[in-house]
Amino acid sequence: MPIRAGSGNKQKDSTGKLATASKAGGVEGIWNTLLASPRKRDLVICTFLAVVTFALYSPVISHPFIFNYDDDGYVINNSHVQAGLVWKTVAWAFTSTEYSNWHPMTWVSHALDCELYGLNPAGHHATSLVLHALNVMLLFLLLVRATGAAGRSLLVAALFALHPFNVESVAWVAERKNVLSTLFFLLALGAYGWYSVRPGVKRYLVVAALFLLGLGAKPMIITLPCVLLLLDFWPLRRIQGWSEPSSPRHGASLEDRDQEIRPGNVNPWTLPVSQVPFSRLILEKLPLLVLSVGDGIVTVFAQRSYGAMHLVLPLWVRAENALYAYAMYVWKGFWPARLAVFYPYPAALTGWQLGLAAVFVVCISALVWRDRASRPYLVTGWLWFLGALVPVIGLIQVGEQAMADRYAYIPMIGIFLMAVWSAADLAQSRKFSFPSCVKTAAAVLVILSLFTSEQIRYWQSAYDLWLHTVNVTKDNFFAEENLSAALLMSDRSEEALPHLRNAVRIRPLDPSGHLNLAADLALNSHPQDAISEYERAISLAPDPKMLVVAYQTLGRLYGERGNYSKARESYQQALRIDPQDVNAKNALDELDFSEAIRDVAESPSGQGYLRLGQLMQQRGQVSEARDAYEQALHLDPKLDEAQKALHALNSNNE
């Protein structure tokens, strides 16, 4: 609570007390000046939030792209994006479903970055950081405008800014879609508040347009219509008969404005919205729901066509994981240790894990429902969290992750809201002093900042990222493979071997693991082990392209070991799968040529030199072919085929 005006001026019995009074009066004067002007207060707070966010996340600007985790497909190797913001790229962005989603706004964002910065990762990272800072400031402005509680709104926004859960969304260039879609999501919420004050078609269209732009960045925000219904319940209180309406009270005293709003009290600073029947609010959301359904259909089509939904698990397994993931998101929200860029799907969840998760979710749900009248923010926050995670909780399995930090970017706002408002109510009921509350909040934010700073450090290279992921997760096939790729990129192929062996151990039936291990074994002079791994991969691989690569490399290894019949058979297998494969053709020709040279060296004969001459002629070695034909006739003067070949060769030269 602020210091009361004049509290120090009465104490004039000593110089020290006068100095204290003067100091208190100065702080009080600044505080009262800010409170007297909400715009000035909000500007100062937004500036503070932006500065803190930039200061904490500034190291990401010096980080590279993560070459083996979508940054390659989104930027590094994407010719459309690298072309910059040209019409051809824009047209492609609105028709492409690459990388499992229809998200044209994300593609346009990356193209704009390439237009401005080329392939300098610093610019791409800076854009993501700016978007995150904008989201932080928007969240504060939305909350303070809807609730009038500046202190609580500041703390929620600060948690959102500094929580390590959000590092993945900011530090990973390919996850631009998350921070960009959230920007449009929050703008749509703001437009909805504007619409609620004075409902009309034009204002509604602004909400719909912003929602559509958000969907064009990432489909995860399809739950926006449901979030708007939650906001109708609290803090807007638009539902007729469910609570007292929000209404402004002009001329409130400075002391009234400074007080945090108690549960059940009418907030004098909330939006002046009118209450309407619940049925009308439902109808009001239907057009937005149509947009959600449409985008959901497009997303499922894109993900299936791209192969992102190839992992098919029984529904009961997915449901168990979803329940457990809900509990884990909350747990990691309050204790954000051992965060990873990829959490593998658990082999099996124990009964006690599922039981604890179920008890937690059910108990929290029951508590927030019980207190829906006295503490309505609990219902809004909890259902915001549960609902916003529905598209990515795993009931419809997309990809192989059990959960992901980036998925918590929007949902955790609900948990932050619940935690801050509950803590503030507790502080008021226990009459904790204002300085004590500030110190406690500052301590929490500092601790979170330390976690976040450490998490940001892991994104300084692909090697650091995947090494950390391997260390904090168990049996992580995806992380083991990517860590080995990072080691191979750094010419540390021998160090990559144990991680490739781990990948094969974790998934013995995955052909890609055997292929990668085989390639590294060959690179490290273990040809026989490499051959065994390639043969194992061939027995498992259904992908023709994968088989062609395996047969080609197998042919080379057999050839190096002198098993030319096996080498020939391998190249021929590759050509049976893809008759147009140039590499296999060239390798087979080279094998034939080497075999011909070896034959005439070991056992000279007319037929041997004839075959050598034909191969040389095919390779364009005309003079060498002539010598071979002459040598064939020298060894077998009656060899008519050699005579004809030599005559034809001489005739062509004439």
C-alpha cells in the first residue's frame, strides 16, 4: 500500500525523522503522480516490462540457427522464404501446407526477415524477441484495462515475460509462429473488449479479422471463441444474472483507485460493458467458431499430407498421456527445472503417476468450481489453461512429443492469473504489508529469471541444445539422433557413435537409426559393422528413397572390401527401385570398368581387352579404347567383334 500523504511531516523532533519524512514524501509524490494518470502509469510499466524482457533475452540475438530442428526447413534451406517478400513468395505462403500447417502469416514473417536480414540469424532472433516483448506489454494492458488491478496485472505480465517455459518460443526461430499467433490472439482479445463496450458489426469484424490473422500464424489459437466466453464470465461480467455488472465509477478517490479489488466487489476501473443473456453470448461466438472449425479441418489435412500424424497410438494411451501432461505442465510451471526441447512419449505410465495426475486435475477443478462466485478468476484461469491446451494435448496425436514447452506459451497465462490473484487475495486477508508483497514477488521473478537465463544458454548451439535434452530426458531417440548430427557437423564423428548406438537401442525397429549408425561406422573405419547395419536398415525400411541410399552405400562398402559380386548386386537393387538413379548407374559403370581392368591385369585375353575397350569408349576415352581393341586383336586375331569395333572407331575419327 502507498504511504499516506503527510505521514512524515508531523515528525519534526529530529533531523533523521525529517529526512525520512522527506524521502517518504518524495516516493509518495512519484507514486501518486503515476496513479493520478493511468496512461502515464501504464507507459512506465510497459517500458519497464520491455526493458526487463530485452535484457533477459538479449543473448539469443547472438545465437545461430538450429540447423537440425526445423530452422533448416523454415529458413536456411527454404528457397521461397529466402526470396524475400515478393509476390511469388506471398502466393506460395497462402497455398503451402509444408511443415504440417497452413500458416501463411508465419511464412510471410520469415520472408520479411530474409528481406531485411538475409540469413543473418541475429535479425531473425531479434524479430522473435520484439514479438515476445509486445505480447508481454499487450497482456499487461489487457489485464489492467479489464480488471483495474495494475499491480496484479503487472505481476502476471512479468511472469509471462520471464518464465523459462517461454524460452523455446522466443529462442527458436522456427517457432516464430507461436509468438506471432499470440500477438494476434491478444490483439483479438483487446478488440473484443472494445466490441463489448459498444457491440456492433464493424467492431465484431475487427475481432474476426485479428482472429483470422492469428490462425494464419498458428492454428493452436482455435480455442479463442471459448476464451472469449471465459472473459464474459470474468473479468468482463457480461453474462446476465451470473454476477454484478462491471461499471465505471467516475470521481473515485486516489485511495480507492490504489486499493486492489477484493473478490466479489465491483471494479471501478473495468470496461463499462452491459450484461446480455448467455444464449446471446453463445450465438455471438458462432461465426468465430466456424473459423476455428475450418482452420482445424485444413490443419488436419495438412498434417496428414505431410506425415506428421504417422504415429498412431491407441486412444486410451493418448488419453492417459493427456491427463499426465496437464499435471506436468502445472508442475513445471511452478518448478521449471529439467526443461527440454523434446519430451519423448513415455513407454508406459505407472498407476501412481496417473492416479496423482487425476487427483490433481479433479481436485483443482472442484475447488475452482466451488469458489466460482467468490473468486471467479479461478474458473477463468483454470479453464483457460485446460482449454488452450486441448489442440496440442495429444488426444489427436501430431508428432512424437508427449508435451512441449512451446505449447504452454498461451495456456500458462491462465495459471499465472490464478496464482497472482490468489496470492494477492491471501496477502490482503492476512494484511501483509505492501513492501513485503513487493519483495516476495521480486524474489520469485529473480528466481525465474535465473532459470530462464540458464535455459537460454542451451540454445547457443545445436550441440548444447541436444546434449542438454539427452541429459534431462530418458531414452530420447530424437535427441540422441540430433545430438549425433550436431557432433558430425562439428567433425566429431567418433563422439557421435555412442549416441547413434543409443538411438538404435531405444528404437531397434527404426530404419533411420540403423542408417545413421551405419554411415558413422563407415566414416570411422568399421566397414563390416557398417555393412551389418545397412543390411538391417534395408530389412526394415519401407521408404524407397531410403532403400536406394542404403543399397548405394552398401555397394561401395562391398566394393572396397573386394566383394564385387555383392557390390554389383547392391547397385542393381538400387536401380531396380529407381532406374533413373544417376549415382547407382555411375557406381555400377565404375565397378564394371575396375573389374575389366582387373581381369586383363590378372588374366589377359582378347575378350577381356574387348570389354575394356568398349567401356573406355563409353567413357569417352577414345585413344585408350583403340589401344585396348588392338591389344584384343593381338591376343586373338580372329576376334571379329574387336576388328569391327576398331574399324568403326577409326572411321569415326576420319
